Amino acid sequence: MATTEGFDSPALGEPYLLTPGPLTTSFAVKQAMLRDWGSWDGDFRAMTADLRRRLLALTGDAKAEFDCVPIQGSGTFCVEAMLGSFVPRDGKVLVLANGAYGLRAAQIMQYLGRAHTLIDKGDYLPPRGEEVAAALDADPAITHVIAIHCETSSGILNPVAEISRAVYASGRKLLVDSMSAFGAIPLDVNEIRYEAMVSSANKCIEGVPGFGFVIARKSELEAAKGRSHSLSLDVHAQWATMEKTGQWRFTPPTHVVAAFLEALRAHEAEGGVAARGARYLKNRDVMVAGMRQLGFETLLSERWLSPIIVTFFCPAHANFSFQRFYELMKDKGFVIYPGKLTVVESFRIGCIGRMNEDVMRRVVEAARQSLSQMDVSDAAPPRAALDERAKLAA
Ligand SMILES: *Cc1c(COP(=O)(O)O)cnc(C)c1O
């Protein structure tokens, strides 16, 4: 049982993945993939229905105004499906970017050949409600806004509630990429208004990669008929077929679905979104405190730090090399993640996946030993990094 299973080791000899997904999954999740399922079979159709129902429940949709549509592929497939299905061909999207995933949404709009405009805040400044309001006032052609819930490239938790208020105050519609947040950070439809959101199997629900899902208002799903640029990414068509036959339109990732149901049961047994978020927050707090003691500094101030993934500046010390640090950490059983900032060197440590605070203490100890092996006496970042960070506060 996932609930009684410990956090000691992902499996014999496997390193922990301190990454934003694919991430470390429980043994029970891996074990759930040991059986073959017929995609047309009643048992598998029941699994699909169960999965959709459980995911919807996580949004607090008591009025049954929303529905859940799983889609094969990685998370980006779902972002593309959402934009191609919910934005009318003569619509216009305001993309809120502060990192790689926001820019990717803009790139998708380019591929779609549909009108869009961009607020680009650089690597890590959050898009704020007032500037969204101003942009919407200035351009009446904008019909939709897409926001990234947690921008995984820096780890910043964007203020979606404030953004949502600005969007609906000016009568537009919000779409949310909650890929790396959903399941651990509330996105309750009763508290934050939006038309559709997307996430995927291999992030905070702790499943394995292979599909994502769109959760959208039924009126939007109905209106999406005939709009998509793509057969396989047509959310309305996938939804209509699932409603009618209980089946996915094309070959579903059956083993991934089975694993995901096990992950959803573990999520519920742990205490749902609140408990999952609390474990990640504890992971982050223990890990960040330990890393700061070693002299490392976070890119973001407390206010914007997410419980999902944290960016640290690389130390200024001449003996420090990220590649070497990565290898030394991996030797100790921890796979970390390179940074994605343009101005200064950085790396990231994820807090999500089948890990708890004890594991995070071992991560910090591994970092301490790795620094010592590299003969780095102090992990303090270069001056330029701190100057860059000071801009955040400004
Ligand atoms: C992971 C992620 C995606 C999807 O990435 P894939 O590599 O396609 O799975 C999209 N947006 C955000 C914010 C993410 O963290």
C-alpha cells in the first residue's frame, strides 16, 4: 500500500529525482504497471471514468460545471490542445510569461497562427494584476489570458488569484497552465475563476509520464467544437468520444493510466491537495534552510518561493563546477537539475515526488559533502547574482 510504504528509497539503487518530473514515484505506482489492459475493455473504461472523476474532485467543482479530459502525450500537448481548442480562430491571447513555460505558450500561439501578445517579465519577476488590467484596457481585441501557475523554470509561484480578478474584471477569460502545481497547490474553481486548466500525470500527483489532462468549463468544451487546428489535440472531440463511449479516441497509455490511479489513491490517502502541499512545503523549508546554512542563496525571496522547485545561485568560489557538483550529488543518490537563468549560473532542486523531509536532510548532507570534495569552502554566490536578485525587491 502506498500509504504505509516508506520514503526510504525509490527502488533498489535508484537515485531520487529532485526534478520537476518525471519524478520519484512510489513502488506501488511502479507495480501498478505490471499488468496489460485492453483499451476497449470495460475494466479500463471504468478506470478512465474513475480517473476523470477523481481529478475533477480536486478542483472543488461542486456544481458540476466542469469536466476533465485526459489527452495522450506530455504536458505541452495539453497546453497546445487547450489553446487550440478554447481560443477561437479570431480570438487573441495575452500570454503572461516569466520563464520558459510562458514563452512556450507564446510559441504555441505562433504555431497556431492565432493572434497573441506577450507580457514578458524576464526570468522570474511575477506578472501582477495591475499590469494585466492595464494591458487588457489597452487592447480590447484580447479575448483570453494564459497564466503559468508555478513557472517551473525559476520555481516562482505566480499570483493567479490576483491575475484572475483582473481578467474577469475586464470581461475576458483565463486559461491556466498548472502543470507543476496542480495537486499540491489549490486551484479551486470556487476561489479562483478560470475557464480551463491543464496539468500532467508526472508532476504533483506523482504518476509516471504519458498523458496530461484538461479541466474545463463544460460550456467552453461545447463551444470548442470544430475549432481545433489538430485532430489529435482536439479537446472537444476527445471529450465527446469519452462521454459517448467511455474510451479515449486513440491508443491510451494504459499502464500509465493504471499507475496514475494508484497515485491518485495515494494522494487521497495522504490527505489530498492540502496534505500533499504541506509535505512539499516541509521538504522545501528543510532543504532551503540547510542549503542556506552551507552558504547557498535562493534566487527568489520568501514571498515568491514555491513549494515545487527552488533555484539556487551557483557559488562564486573558483573551485565550483556545476557538472562536477551534479556528478558528486548523483553518486550520493540525488539527481538535481540545471538552472535556466540567462544572467547568472544557477541550479534547481525539486521538492516534489515521493520524498519527505528526512530525504531532504540527506540531500543537504550530500551537498555539504560534495562541496567539501570540490574544496569549496563557501557556497556564497557572486556579487552579480545578488545585484540581480535585488531587482526583484525593487
Ligand atoms: C512540466 C511543465 C510543462 C510541460 O512540459 P512537458 O515537458 O511537455 O511535460 C508545461 N508547463 C509547466 C509550467 C511545466 O512545469
